[in-house]
Amino acid sequence: MLIIGFESSCDETGVAIACTERGLLAHALHSQIAMHREYGGVVPELASRDHIRRIVPLTRQVLQEAGVRPADLDAVAYTAGPGLAGALLVGAGFARAFAWAQDLPAIPIHHLEGHLLSPLLADDVPSFPFVALLVSGGHTQLMRVDGVGRYQLLGETLDDAAGEAFDKSAKLMGLGYPGGPELSRLAQQGDPRACALPRPMLHSGDLDFSFSGLKTAVLTRMRALQAEGRDADPAARADLAASTEAAIVDVLAAKSLQALRRTGLKTLVVAGGVGANRHLREQLQAALAGLGGRVYFPPLHLCTDNGAMIAWAAALRARAGLVDLAAPQDAGFAVRPRWDLQDVCVPA
């Protein structure tokens, strides 16, 4: 089965074609980072307009690279939420129109399920069941995953997510957009033990997260540096960046290990943009090796939002019999800017 997938939930336009038997055939991605950098963050209206400009050329590109005609496709998948409403509407509207024109079924996909299943696109894939650390944008969650559509929430953030902690801390340090990668680059030059920053909820006894207190501590430290006249000191800024990154990674790693102990599982999957962080990967790989377990990550180029994860999530749901491809299709469409991942789970 050939499925074309469209992703447009925020500031990346992604299109991909996946085959249930042969895996990913082609994918293309356009990032809007350069456009939004001028404003220091994503401007929703500009994001939506850019998706409109990019989605048709990217569609033509992946069809050509995969050697596939529209008539060869079996289904169309698209991100229906969560995300920016206007951005979602572009991808959903185009995908439903494409499906209607080709008389194909259209499959709405949960953005976070796409991330959650993206490690299954790698050459070395985990087996169910496993614990998943989902760190994507405004989401930080720990899930028990027993199969496609079988997800149990173990813990989640109570305020800022890990990605937001990276981005907001970077902004407090005067770093450019996107903040997370900029902070990580600066952290490579610093000492992670230089600043005594909190590890919020590290010993809370549950699997929930909180990062708002860390952001406040970074703000307090920046104000102290300003009072000392050292806020422009490259070494002081690098030390603060390294200490901030270490605090976030320590919490993510500790909570993930707690989740493994509570579930009795030995396999951890990390998905989402923060999954590309080098220190997080190294710390978790070392910890899991010591426990006799394994940790899996998506390929680096698939950690950010992309169409491949949407097409592949649809392929896996179809393979698992969770999609009724024979259901009557219509030209209408809806998006869900807020959407709980539990809503797409198979009833127990």
C-alpha cells in the first residue's frame, strides 16, 4: 500500500510517500526557520501562508523522487492536530482535496502519534512493548506503548515542556531563534557544573515534569550576571547554557529510568525534536547499557516535524487494521489544534 503524507502543524511543510511493504520511498521538507528568525519566534499567519506556497512543489517533488503517479497511491494521510489552526488547515485542506480528486481515502493523523512511531522508520527498530519519552514542542510525556494505537500515559509536564525550557532559556540569554539548538551549541563551550540550577520534580515520586522553575532560575542567574557586568562574557554565558542543558537532560533521563523501573520494561524510545540533543542521547545510551536495556531514537533528520512520520503512522495504522479504507469519503475536513493522544487509542 502506498500512502502520501502531509505535515503542516507549525513551521515545517513536509510531504512523504511510504509503502507498507518497502518503508519510506521519498520525503521532502521545507523549514521556515529563516523566515521566523526575524521575529524571534513563529508567526502563525506567516507560517500558514508559507505552507500554501510550499505544499504543491513539495508534493510534485516526492512523487517524482518515488517514481509514483497520483493514480498509484492507495491513501492520503495528513496531520489533523494538534498544532496551529491556520497551519493545520492548509495541510488538511490540500490533503482532503487531493484525496477527493483521486478518489482515495483520507486518513487524519495525530501529530504526536507520528513522532511516537517515527523511530520505527529507522533501520534498527524497537519491539513492542516499550516506554516512550515524547519531547516535541510544547509536549513532554512518558508513555507505555504496547502497540500501534495502544498508548498509556505515565506522566507529563505540568507547565513548560522541555522544548519550551530550552527555547525560553535561550531567549533569556539573548540567543537567536530557534533557541534550543542555539543554546545547545553554546553549551558545548561551557561547564555544565558551573551554575547550581534546580532539577524540578526530580524526586517528586511520580513521572510528571515541571520546567517553569528552571526558567525562573535561569532568569535569576542572568540578572545576577548583569549586576556583575558579566552578561556579555562569552564564558559566563556558555557556562549558564551548559548548566541549563544539563538540568533539563538530567530530569528527562531520570524520569525515563523511573518509568522503565515501574513498568518492568527494558526498552526506551525517544521521539520529538529534543530527541536530537546530543547530551540526552549520550546520557540515555550509557544509562540503558548499564541496565542491560536499549534506547532507540528516530534518525536525526526525522526528529523535527516531517511528512515521513505522518505517512508512516498512517501505514502502521492501516497495517494494524485501525483504518477503515473502505469508508465513504467526503470533501469536508476538520482540524483539532488541541487533541489528546489518548483519543486515538484503541479501546481497552
